[in-house]
Amino acid sequence: MSDVDFTLNGETRSVSVGTTQSLLSLLRDELELPGSKNACEQGECGSCTVLMDGAAVCACLVLAADADGSDITTVEGMASGDVLHAVQDALVAGGGVQCGFCTPGFVVAAAHLFESEPSPDRDQIREALSGNICRCTGYGAILRSLEDLAQR
Amino acid sequence: MTVTGTRTRGGIGESVVRPDGVPKVTGNFAYASDLTAEGMLWGATLRSPFARARLVRLDTSAALAIPGVHAVLTQEDVPGRPTFGQIVADQPVLVDGEARFWGEPAAIVAADDPDTARRAVAAIDIEWEELDPLVDMEEALELGEVFRHAPVRRGDPDSSGPVVVEGFYEIGMQDQAPLGTEAGLAVPDGEGGVDLWVTSQWTHEDHDQIWRSLDVKPGQVRQHPSGIGGAFGAREDMSLHIHVCMLALRTGRPVKMVYNRAESFPGHVHRHPARMWFRHEARADGTLTRVQARILLDGGAYTDTTPAVVANAVYFAVGPYRVDNVHVDGYGLRTNNPPAGAMRGFGVVQACFAHESQMDRLAAELAMDPLELRKRNALATGDPLATTGQIIETPLPTTDVIDRVAAMPLPAPDESEDPRRLPGGTGLTTSRSDVVRGVGYAVSIKNIAFSEAFDDYAEARVVLTAAGAEVHTAAVEVGQGMVTVLAQIARTALGVDRVAIVPADTGAIGSAGSTSASRQTQMTGGAVLEAARAVRELALQRGDGDDLTSEGVWRSGELVMTLDELCESGPLSHHTRFRHPPTEEPDENGQGTLHADFAVAAHRAVVDVDPELGLVRVVQVDTAQDIGLALNPQSVRGQIEGGIMQGVGLAVMEELVLDRGVIRNASFTDYLLPTFLDAPDVEIELIEEPSPWGPFGAKGIGEPPTISSTPAVVAAIRNATGRELNRVPVRPQDITGT
Ligand code: FES
Ligand code: FES
């Protein structure tokens, strides 16, 4: 076990974690933040994407111990109170959500994209989100939702 | 009655947003894998490492001795019926002396935390004697390992046509790969019963199997609807349901189980691999005179839904075409390959790849335009279905879907050197000058809802209170958007805007049937329409009015009773059980009125191929689909695009690689799924000719997009390369010929 101090969705947290525990397991199983999803635990699907010091990372590939000193934002930290993040709003309005299991990962990855590039074009959106698998939508509605947002 | 609808917001025809959209984007939507309970234990599973093996020794004592381990159970611990299964209960709850597929559960554990549970699984002392697995379909047929043989004999067996084409076709095993893996939480009720939240497509069917194996009374198991991360057929048959209940009842504590991805691959049924031989005969003008086919489907070790999948493959073997002489034999075979059952398209996917490949082959033989050939033989209302002889009484716009898709503009040739638009993608393997474009078409017909005399029904209850209406149903939302559409139907039928869907457990209402076979919009939608109309009638009677809106009851344009006043003496409620028109059992020749409704679709695929490297990029897939009526245009589009993506996946990349029954690529690293960069552009034409029994004329829409998109993509690759390509998925070496 090791002690980890970090900022999680704007709050400072101190927890002790197992040496082999992933950040995803820490979030889901211990910190009661099940929004980040576990669909592969191999860094292949992006369902577990969180922001770590401003970078989008797969929480399943990050050791919880390595979160020490970092600033983590999960999908639960994207909205401000009842006000959705623009990306969240766009996905709901544009039909970019079906089963929703991929959605938390898309929300975080897309928010990250829009932070660095406020009006991405089609190919930029597709490339930036190519690490996030969606099995339901065929990506069309996700693309349209985010293109709409990019043009706003 | 009159349906006003005009003053109702969020009724049919609008792209109403999902009620679960906001919880899903904020991470607050609870999936089965997110549930917890006070004092909860974690389950884990020990699995067979062989496709076939005799269980020599199984000793749980070392595992039980680990601190924090509360139960280790084997087949001997199953309290009731030792087997389960939807059509035939032939699968042991846990290995019963012989493992019959790779990954078959042999023992289950409950422990304080997931780590301890995993350590306990590793500590179980188990010895296997590996046996020779049966993995070849032809061999299984020779050995008589047949779940079902479905024959069709129609017309003159000796008829023949002057023009003949034959082909042999193969389909690899596709995985549904829903993003949410199998998960469940069982909570004992302290009185010998259990409440279960689990990934399921049909809670009542599961329930009927679970209580039998637990040896409790039916009402003592309550299966609740739960948040589900996709299904596509994978949850039509049970996975960990009985296991997690057994552990909960044995320990007296809530138990949660979640499969990891590696377990999920063998942990659910898959699309049946197929080997098919087809012979088409025609006159010189292209009129089909005879179709003969032999279809083998690999069902794995247990029955699951294989008999119904075989039926679909056989009855839709000809596709949406007229022909008077048909001779088909379909077999579902028992092997030691991974389990096979339902996946989107359910048997028709396999048959359609073969019959559409044949139609192209025949067109080439006749030197005829492939679409012209299809139109010449297009099945229409009033025709008998070529296989079963059932007269099609519902609208069937086969010619229309073909014409509409053919009339859609083709994408401009791509000159771009941007690797994101080239076959092989950002691997920078191909340059534009090496790329050839191809175009291909395919057409399909699919049955809607359950067939062959199955008593297919859906229950719903609509309750009107001063706060609005509630729709109670056990129908499972798996992501497809049923909850949105049911509320829209209720709003339009009632005239009331505020409608909430209340998911009901198996004890609270009767079955809504399975969320499969493209059936829920028509079936539970039909039930909701019936119940909502009845409640509206009750309201008009109670208020002595002629119209109902969100404000209340109206008479001659005047509000005569508010909703509050209307419901003062209690809520208005109606419960209904909706059935589709009855269907028949097939006779010994496969003849009869076997199906309740049909839908047709046509697809056109445009591909860019690097023939030297065997790389494909699917540029665009356009479709015209017969949908009855678009209840929610945005949802319709979402279903069509998602379905096409899965069809494209089967065409060019998705396959479980098997080696003596063992899956060699049971991970997302090795089982390739289409990503954003693989997604084609999709243009859609909707054909709206009302179904006679779908709510407001709507038809099921979920499966057709997956069916003919696969052969359309392959036809396009053939068009680009001149290769025969008789197998999907098409691999690079199939294109390069090396
Ligand atoms: S769960 Fe982390 S990438 Fe799939
Ligand atoms: S919405 Fe289901 S996986 Fe994306």
C-alpha cells in the first residue's frame, strides 16, 4: 500500500492504494466514482478516459500510485453543478448517446479536444476520438453532435 | 377514437431526446456493473481451459480456507434443476463432469473483494483430462450432432433453368462485443428469495430458468431491469445469472459479479459461423426458376437459440425474391466451438451474404445489371415468400428500396492523400495512386418479432395521475432508445405530455418479451398504444368529454375537468397484453404462415481498396430501409448507422479466431472493432409504408441495417478487385491472393 494525495474533480483527496491497483479501480471501486467505465482494461476502448494534469489518459493503464500529486478530472467532474459541459449537451441533443457505456470516455476525450482546438473539423474529430470505441452508434451521431458544437 | 396529438409535445414523429441521455453523459447512469449493496461480496469464476475435457478432480478446500472467502460452489451445489437453456435446458449450470467449450464455468467463488475472489479461483485444485474437441461442422453433421434440421421443399423438385450459378460461402464467428461486459448483483431477501439486477435482454425468460435451478418458487426470484451497456443478442441467453444468485443464497449476502473482457468473449453466445452452398437457376431473361441451398451453422455445445437461428437462415435463404421452386436444408450443429446464439440479424445475416453474392454472380453470368436482375425478381405484396409459401400481405417495398438507393448520389472520387482517408489509415501504408474504388449493392428481407407459432406477447400498464402518465413495462432498454419511443407513443395516444417510463421487475408485471428480433417498438410499443388509448377512453368517460390534453378533459373546445380533478377519485389505469397476428408451425416441407411481419432494406457500399496490400477503407454506405413510420427520426438514424457499422465490421475485420475451439483473440487488442476512422459516411432514405399492426404503422428497424450492409461491402470490394471473395470477414490475403 502507498499513500496518494491528489486533486480529484477539484477536491483534494488522500487515500492509500494497492501497489498494483489501477486508477480506474481506485475511482470505481473505492472512491464511488463509477462514471469512468471498464470495458477492456487494456487501453483499447477509451471508456475509462480521464484527464490527468490536462492530458487524456486511460485510467485502466495508470497505476493509482502514480496519481500522487496529480490533478484528475473524471466524467463526474465535467459539468458545473446542473450546467452540462458543452460537449455533454451536444451529445445528448445530437443523439450521440445510445447505451452510453462509451459515453463518459467520449465526453472526456472530446472535452479535451475542444480545449486545445475549439473548432475542430471532421477529420480532426475522427482522429482525436479514434481511441474511443463505440459499439452502438456507428459514430455518425457523435460526429454530428461535435461538428455542431464546433460550428457554434 | 381520435388522436389529436397536435397539442402534444414529444409525441411520435419528433426527434425527442433520450430521457436517460443526461445521466449517461454525466456518468450518473447506473449500469449493472456499477451497482453496490451493503455487505456485498464479489464473485469470480473458474473456467475450463480446454474446448473439451473430462473433469478428473475438483477440490475446493484450499480455496475455502483463504480468509475472506465465503463460498466456493460447483455443479453439486446447484439446488434445483441442474441445467438451463431457453429452448432446451441442456447446459449444466457449472461443468457436470465434462467441459464442452473453452471457458465453460466450472466453479464459482464469493469473497470479500475481487482480489481475494480471484486468488480463491486460482487456489481451487482442479485436474482436467483434455479430450479431442469436435470443431468441424461437416464432421458434426456426419456424427448426427444436430440441434435442428430445417428443410424447405417448395415447387417442382425437377425444375431447372438454363443459366446456373453455384457458390460456396463462409462466415466467421462475430462477437457482439457490447461495451458493457456481463454483470449482475444478487441480493438475498432473507426469506429464501433473491432480487437480481443483471445484464439481460428478457428478464421474464431468465427468471423462468433461474428459479428452477435455485429450487425456489417463481415469485421468490425478482429480476429487475438494469442499466445495460449494449446487447446485440449477446444477452438473449443467460450468463452469470444463476451463479450470482446461488452465491447470494448460500452466503446470505449480496454478491456482485462482473466479467472482465477476456471472460466476456467466451461468456456469451456469438453469431453462428456458417458454411453454405447455393445453386441458383434462371431463365436467360433473368427470371429465377429454382434456388437450392445447404446451410450449416455452428451452434457450439448447447442449444441456446440455435433452432430459431437455423429457421431464419433457411426461410430467408432466397432473400426478397420470387421463385417457385426452392429446395433448402439448414442444419444447426453441436460442436465444441464457443457458444452461438443470437446476434443482430439472427441467421439472416449468414443467408443474405450467400444469396446476394449469388445474385451478383448470376447477373455476371447473364451479363445483366445486378440491380435490374434483383428488380426483375423483386418480391412484392401479394407474392408468396419463396421458401415458406406465405403470402405477403403487408407492404413490402422491395423495388422501392432498390430504386431509392440506386438514385442516391455517389460520393466524389477522393483525391486526398490524407492518411485518415486512405486504406490502412494513419499507418501511412498506402498512397492514393495505388487505390481502386469499388461500388456494390445488396438487398435483404428480415422477419420482425418471433415466428413459427411462438406465443409472442408484450404486457404494459399505463397509469394516469395528476402528475402525468406512467408506462409500466418489463421491456429491457439495452441502449436502442426504446424508452424514448414508448413515451412518444404514450404521449400521442393519450394527448398528455408528461410521460414517465417505469421499468418493472418480473414480479410487478408480465413479460414484455425479448428485446430482440427488432420487436420491441412493434410489440411493447403496440401494448403501450393499446393501454394508452384505453386510458384516454376512461378519461373521456369520467370527464364526459371529447378530448384529453395535459390540462385535462375538454368538451367542445372547453376545458371541463383539469387533470387534478380527473384523478381526484384515483388514477386511471389500463393493463394490456398485446399479441401480433398469430403465426403457424412449419409443415414437414417448411411451408406455412410462419412470420408476423417483414422488412426490406437495400445497401450500397463504396470502398477504396489497395489491391496489392489487401487494405480496404469503406468510404460510404448508403441505404434505403422500409421502416413503416419514423417514430423518432434521430433514433432511426442512430439504429441504422450503428447497424451498418456492425455489418461493415463483419465484412472486413471482425472475427473470433478459433484454434481447436479455443478463442485466440479474446481481447480488444486482438479482436478488431471498427473505430471512428473506420466509420463510413452514411446516407439514408426512409421508406414509410405502414405496417398493419405496428404502432401508428411503425416497423422494427434494428436488424436490417446489419444484414445487407455486409454483402454490399463485399460486392464493392469484388467490384474494385475482381476477386471472388466467398468468405467474410474479407482478410488482406483474400484480396492479395497470397
Ligand atoms: S477500459 Fe481502459 S481503455 Fe478500455
Ligand atoms: S453508445 Fe453504446 S457503446 Fe457507444
